[in-house]
Amino acid sequence: MSFKRLRSVLPALLLLLWQPAHPQSDRFLFDLSLINPEAQILNLGDLGLIQSGNVPDFFLVSITNLTSDAIPMLMRINYRFNGQIISTGESLPFVLPPQDMPVPPFTNAMLEAGVMLGNGSTIRINHYQTDLSAVGNLEGRVRATGRIPAGSYSVQMVLFELDENGNPVDPNGLQDEVDNHTLTISNPTTLDLLVPGQSVVVPDIDEVFTSFPFFQWYSDGDPGSANFNLTVYEKRPEHLTVQDVLNSPPSLVVEGLSQNFIQYPADNNPPLISGSVVGPVRPLEPGREYYWEVASIIQTTGGPIALESDVFRFRMSNDAYSGEYDPRLIAFLEQILGPQYRSTLDDLLQSGFQPNGQINLEGTEMDINDLMLLVGRIIRGEVSVKGVEYY
């Protein structure tokens, strides 16, 4: 059984990022802007790549003629997957009215249906070539799952002025770079919990030896835009299923986190880097079992959605320590040393040893944030612990 309740829909979602526009023509201006600047995720059908007939508005197109002449023009759109074109759309030639007949901004949905200009000309994109099979069996993966796979998607829009023969004018010799606006899209597919504990589907339960464990997760969403909600639950004897636990009053709820880590707070008003505690903070008790999950809150064209992680669980050790030193140090040591050296750490704690807060790496002093970055590198497999000595 899988507890990734919304994870299965993620490959059909897209994250919006904007790249700077290329140099404009001196005869006309061309601009794109998001209708909802907070939106990060779109469905594939939002882009008009599949002819669903119900393309929502998510960006505005603005074209301004800087001259007193009507300008014959052509518009082209390329859809790319990992840099390779999978679909190309092009308008029929149209005439941009002169400066004294301004064209109101229009949306992507209006462009799909056809935009009537004041001089009787019409701009309409026709997707005349789509080949999903051209890139790594993309078509097969879409047909098999009904969803697009993870990858980098982009929408490239280009405006060309036409000469007297109806051919695109390319003054710079770089046709694809003239008045080129690119909307880059990357569909987030991963929201993985890291520590503490393991997935509820794993039979073994990890023990935690500090009363204020450090929670960390990984997301491939836009780090500047994603917000995370963390929820921790206590598993009680009357809970027979995972859903029973998740339906019970939580021990901790923290909303609006911008970073992908947090230490379990010691009170109801902790000094958080971001986010806020909702409701009371119930202390983690020795010998008790706890479940936790994270939701990433992301804006879409239809409003915010919550992309949820797996559910992890852990057990507080009966020897859990809650001394006055920074409890994150024990949590970090647990992650750095791993299960193969857990007995070594247990021996030190049970013998009364405590971290004194001084951290050094190869003779260089570190702070707690440097140690956190080191933990992240160890979790990702970039570095490993070769041995442990204490004296």
C-alpha cells in the first residue's frame, strides 16, 4: 500500500519560471506577463499542447507597434522537452495595426481561439506539428500513464516581421533569437522525507535519542516559491491503521515553512526562520511512536493545492535526552554517524557526555548551519563517514 496520497498526480503538473526576454525589434514591442504571478503549477492541458478545447488564461501577450505603418507579421510557438522540440505552432500572416490603433493585451486562450485586430486581421495559433515520440519515447510514457514524465519543458514564442514577399525578416541573422520570449517549465515530482525515521511501510522503526529531533525533507520544486506544512502525530494504542493516526489531533503543526528543515520546537512560540506554529506544541515523550508528513503548498491556475509526501514514523528512545545544549547537535550526529555507529553515540550519551557546541572540520571552526549543510551532503551520498574515534 502506498501513502503518497497526491504524489501520483505530480508528473502532470508544471512549475513556471520566467527567463529574461531577448532584445526587441526597434519597430514593435512584444511582452508576456503572468495573469497570476503566484502560480507555479499548470496542467498539461493549460498550455494548449493537447487540444482539450478548454485552455485557461494564465499569461497575457502584449504587442505594440512603434511606427505609423501597418506591419505584416507572423507568430510562432515551439514547445520543447529537455531542449528538443516536441510541438510547433504557427499563425497565418497577420497585419499589426499602426501605432494609432493600439492592440489590447490578449490571453493565451484568446490566442488559441483567434484574436481579432482593429483592422480586421486575426492572430490565431495552429499547432500543425506535434511529435511526442521524437524524444525518448515520450509519447509511450504519456500513453501508458496518462501523465507527462518529469523533465524540463519550455514554451518559446517568437514574432517575425514579414517582407514584401511574405518571408520572415531576420535582421540579425539569428531568426530564433529575434523577439524571442521563453517560458520555462519544470514539473516538480519529488517530495521525499529524509529524517527522522522511515516510511510506515518499512517494518523496522528507527529510534530517536533526542527530545527535539531535526526534521528534514527534499523537494525538487522551486525553492524560492514553495511553502511547506509539517505535521507530527502520536500513534496511540487505539490506532489500528495509518489513517487512524492521521485523523487524530496532531502533536505539532507548522505552516508556511520556506526551508526544507526544522527542529522540533521546545515551546509554543519558538524562534522560527520562517513559518508559524499552529496550535499547541506537545512534547515528544520517551517510548512513544510518532508519525509525520509534509505538504508542499503551491499555487496553480485554479488555486492552491497541497502536494503531500509519504508518511514516516519513528520511536522516541526511553533514553532520549533533553539537556540544555543545542539539541540539534545530537540529531545531526545521528544522521552523520548512521545506524552502523549508533551504539557508539549511545555509549557516549549514556556515559554522561554532551556536545559542548564547538564544531570543527579539519581544523576549521564550523557553526550549526555549516554542520547542517554537511548533513545534507552525507544524505545525498556526496560524502561518507569512513570511521569514528572518540577519546
